[in-house]
Amino acid sequence: MFDGDFESKDEVVGDRKKLEGFEAVVVPQLGAAYNLARWLTRNDHDAEDVVQEAYLRAFRFFDGFRGGDSRAWLLTIVRNTYYTWLSSNRLRDLSTPLDDESDVLQSDAPSPELNAIQVSERHRLEQALEELPAEFREVLVLRELEGMSYKEISDITGIPLGTVMSRLARARKRLQQRLADVVVREA
């Protein structure tokens, strides 16, 4: 009479186990997911949207996760979610630098001069990183900020290991050039 209206006890228990597993394995990776999304989107609000959508996707497909590196699995989903989001939000200029004061590094430096220098250097680095194309930004963020191995980056981005190494080398060189350009512009 009400066959389709109620979940069976087994379904409820299965859903509870899925949620508990998800919370134990994927939720602790929230910081890494947000960090990657933030650098890719260049915007706190957009990064939150990308991470939220990525977590929904991750939960939906959590039954397909067969163990292994949950951070790499999740960051792959974040990356793919970002590119899906990007294709529907192409109206924005992708080279717009950060102007959000909340991202400025607060220091415990004893002198205001040292603090000002550190803030200026961080701003230069952020600006130079923001100017890089997305494919360079993502490998730099994954390697330098998230500490991922070349193999993990290859798995996340779906590009060959040699391409990861080449892209990282080119990204570092471009970042170095951008930093030099920023110094010249400020002089």
C-alpha cells in the first residue's frame, strides 16, 4: 500500500553510514579544498560556491570512493567543479588582481616597518600569482601551498607526470618574471 513512501531500515542505516564515512574522510579536507578553490577563482565568495558544489558532488559520489588519498580525490572534484563553474561564469576578467583587504597577512612582527615590508611582499606575491594563467596557478597551489606530490597533481589534474613537472617549471619561471615586473612597476 505505501511501498514507495517510506525508506527501509536498511536504507536509513546505509545513508547514516555513508554520512559518517563522508564526515570522517572528506570533511577534514575542507581547508585544502577551499585553498585550491580560492586561488583558482580569485574570490572568497566564488570559492565558497565552488567548494559547496564540490562537496555536494563528493557526497553524491562518495559510494564510488574506494579508499586511498581522500585529499587528492576531493581536490580533483574541486578542480573539475571550478572548470564547470568557470565555463558558466566567463563574463569576468580572469586577470583581475585581489583587492580584498582581508587577505593581507597579519604579522606578530615587533616593528611596524617589518610588518609593512612583509605585507608588501605578500601583496606582490599574490598579485604575481593572480596574473598567472589558471593552469600554472593550479599546479603551483597544489605543489607549493598544498604540498602535493607530482604524482598526486597528475592524478588531480589528469595531465601526465612529465607535463606536471614542465608546467611547474614554467609556472615558477613566469612567477619569478611577474615578481620582477611588479618590482619594476613599483619603482
